[in-house]
Amino acid sequence: MPAIEVSHLSKSYHGTTAVADVSFEVGAGEIFGILGPNGAGKTTTVECISGLRTPDSGRIRVLGLDPHHDREALRQVLGVQLQESQLPGKIRVREALELYASFYTDPADVDQLLEQWGLADKAASRFGKLSGGQKQRLAVALAMVGNPRVVVLDELTTGLDPHARRTAWGLVEQIRAAGVTVLLVTHFMEEAERLCDRVAVIDRGRVAALDTPAGLAARGPAAGQRMRFRPSAPVAGADLLALPEVSRVEQHGSHLEVTGDADMISAVTAYLARRQIIAAELRVEQTSLDDAFIALTSHDGGISGSPAEAGVGGGTAGR
Amino acid sequence: MTAQILTPPRGPQPHSRPRLLPEFRMTGNGFRTLVRTQAKLLSREPTVVLAGVVLPVALIVVFGLVPSFTKPAANLGGKTTLDVYVPTFAMLSSVLTALTALPVTFADLRERGVLRRLAVSPVPAAGLLAAQVTVLVAAAASTATLVVLIGTVGFGAELPVNLGLMLASYVLGTTALISLGLLIAAKAPAAGVATGFGVPTMIVNFFFAGVYVPLQQLPHLLRTVSGFVPYGAIVDTWSGSGAAWQHLLVLAGYTVVGSLAAARFFKWE
């Protein structure tokens, strides 16, 4: 039995469609990513899965349970970390964990959770005094407090600095190591590439693509390679473009950026070698999930989601 | 370790019909921990403690210290001003906590997404409301006891004629007021809205309880209406002059209808 099944889910609010038709299955033990630009319907989808919203139509099962009708049973086996959810400012970290632990029939050990999520020295601190990273760690610890079999993490790392983000990724890997299925909502490509076994790209309320992160990156229309360097002598852009492996050449100040297929790098280096031109400050990039994401979610040439939101491009590799 | 009142069902349940009554299944340990945590959180809110506990006690002390308030007055039917105000101040804590602290606390938790987080845990809305009510009733009851003791033992005010009736009207009165507060608490999307509904409701209750003008001086029609307003019904029962059973019935009605509706229509966000 899959951990999560969603078929033909749709949900609108006051005539505005948030989710038009979303279907996917998450296998037990998987880390499954939901990617998409802001407003694509990611949060509505996980809210329906968590039983916070009732779908207009479609079918959802989590471990065989209907989130709406089997609400009580679902609560015991599903851990949820939500966006825009908080604790009272004056509750202490240990009090919060003990409170939530008391709601479950088979809770995790609070001291162990404090230790595991690096909160032991903050146990007596008030929630309102915690840093963003500490609040997120507590949110994950609370999602795990009932010993769940499935965990939903909605934008776990949004608002965290790069260091805290990497720590959070370690936490997600710990969850998986415990055998728990993870549904991870994110708009950071790097996060999806690093953590997810499979990814659904949701765009305008529909699943635009469903694949492994590598599979998605490879099938994006922009699949290929990109190199950037400062030539030791002027290079005629037109000559490079004439090479069959090259698809695009751009001049950025003293640097050239060349895009092309998988054999582009050797073709360009051979061309430069013949003219005894040295490529200084050479950087080579695989086109990444980032590019595939932008291609999948761009409408009419426009790009949804600002570059900052789309995250830093992954897969920068020197050669 | 977890003492359970009811065991949540394991595995899928038959698809249920719309419920009339709200669900109330939670672990016994969960309810106790929730009560304890809410009590701690309440004690960390100085304004609530000040209004709910310190204010009524301060008022009864001040009234007791005014010499003319402890002398029988003809226009109060031979009672002293203090006699008339002991029940009023004893109930004040219930009124303040029920109609301001309770709805504002919940609306604030809702506004800041605290309820949203609780909504994905196994705690039922009715359990959450019941725990908060337990804490507030305990706080209000201790305050009322203190006020009655200070008024009677400290300043020689008369105790109500019928102690049983007094207790019954106190308990039902408090639950009736809290049910009104719960109705606001169940729906108000923000603290400001909760105040907007809670404070006028409180002022109406104050008026019909004779806080502004002693009940004995109100026209007959208004005194009749006062029997159907929770605070008024309570105070009238205590004074021993009203139709006690009718008042208790009114208070019970508020309690049952209000609390069930609150749990049934509770909004998590």
C-alpha cells in the first residue's frame, strides 16, 4: 500500500481554483518533493492531505485512511509541520513537547527528542525567544512527537539562513533513516535535488511533471551544459556559434558564456586550443533542476517566481 | 504510562454521517497536560490575572472600607450597599474571564496560527475548550470564594438566605457566562473581533446585574429582562428576591446550548 495516494484532487476558494487536478502516489519510506512557484497549489494540496481542508472532488488516502472521515485515526499516524503555524509565545520548549506528546497514544520520548533535534539546552526557553532555526527544529520535533509513519513538511527551510537550511536537511535525512515517509513541500531546487527520491512539479493547480530530480533535470528543454570563462584573446562569437555543439553565446564584460549540448565543452576547448587561447576563470555548470523548473513553470515567456525564490542553482562542478 | 479515557480507533472507520454532537475523544493524560499547560500560560499573562483576580478582590475591600456602604439603606430594602454588591463582585471574575479573557485568548491563538498547529494534532476542539474552561472556572471560583469571605467575614455582609441556591446559581451562572464566551471564542478570527463582541456582551450583563444602577432601582420591565441575562439571573438568585428556579433553568439553557454550539462550530483558523 502506498503511504499517500492523491487522485484528481481539486479545490477552489470562492471561485478561485487553487488545485485543479492533482494526482500522485508516495511510496512507503520515500522522500517525495512537491515543487512549484508561489500560489501553485502546493500548500492547499498538503492541507487537504493533512485533513485541514475538505477537497471539492478527488480522492486522498494516507496509509489507507481518508483524511476527512478518518480524522482521528489519521492524527495518530501523521505528523505535520505547517507554514504559518505557531506556538504560544510564552510556552517553554519542553512544555510544548510534553503537551503534544500527551495527545498521542504512543508518543516519542521528550528527552530523546530534545537531544535529537539539538534543543536540549533550550528546553527551558520560551518559544517567543527562539531563533528562526530553533523554531523550525522544534516544529519538526513536534511533527515527530507522535512517532508518525508519515510526515508532511511544508516549506521547512523558508526563511532560514544557508547554514540552518543545511542543518534542516540533515534532520530530514534523520527522519527518513527512522523509516518514516516524508512529503516535503519546497521551492528550493537545491533542497529537492539533495533530499527527494521523486518530485512532483505543481504549476497552476496541476502536476506539470513527476520524476526523480535527475530525471527532471535531464528532460528539461534546457538540458545540457554551460561554460563561462575569460578568454586570453578576443574570440569571435559567431565562430563559436558555428560549432554544431553550441546553442548560445553571450558576452558578459570580459567573460563569455557558452551554452550547448553534452559535447559542447570539448568542442569549445578544442576550438580555443587551435587558436592558442587560454580560458581563464573557467566555470562549467550542468543545467540543473533549476532550469527544468523554470522551463516547466514559465508561461508565455514570463518566468514565475523570482530568481531569489527559485533558489541557488545546483550542480556547479569544476572540470 | 498514558492513562486513557477512550482509545482512539485504529484503522479505517466506517465513513461517518454528519455529527450533531462534537467529537470528544482524547487521552486522559492529554487532557490533564492540556489543563496544566493552559494554567501555566494563563499565570504568565499579568493583565488577565490582574483583571480576573486582583480587581474583584480590590473592589470588595474598597467597598467594605466605605463606612456608609455597610449601613442598611431604605432604598435597598433594608440591605447594605455591601450586601447588594457581594454577589456582583463575586461573579465579576467569572464575567471578566468568560467574556474577555476566554474569547480574546482563543482569537489570539487562532490569529497567530497556534490553533492551526493544534488542528493537525489529535486534540479535539471540545477537549481544547473544556481544558480552558476548567482552568478559568478554577480561577474564577477561587476568586469568588475570596470575595465572599472578605465581604462576610471581613466586613460583616449578609450571606444569601439559601446557600444551596447560591452555589447552584454560581456554578450554573459561571458555566452560562463561559458558554457565551465560548461562542465568541469558537468563531472570532482575531483578538480585536473577540473584544468587539465580548465587551458589549459584558456591558449588557453588567447593566442587568445592577453594576451601574442597583437592580432594586430599575423599572419593573428591565428587572424582568434582567432575569434572562446570565449575570442578572445570578445576582437575582443570590439576593433571594427572584424566581430562583426559573433563573437556574435560564442559566442551564445558556450553558447547554452555548457550549455545544461552540464545540460544534469551532474554527481552527
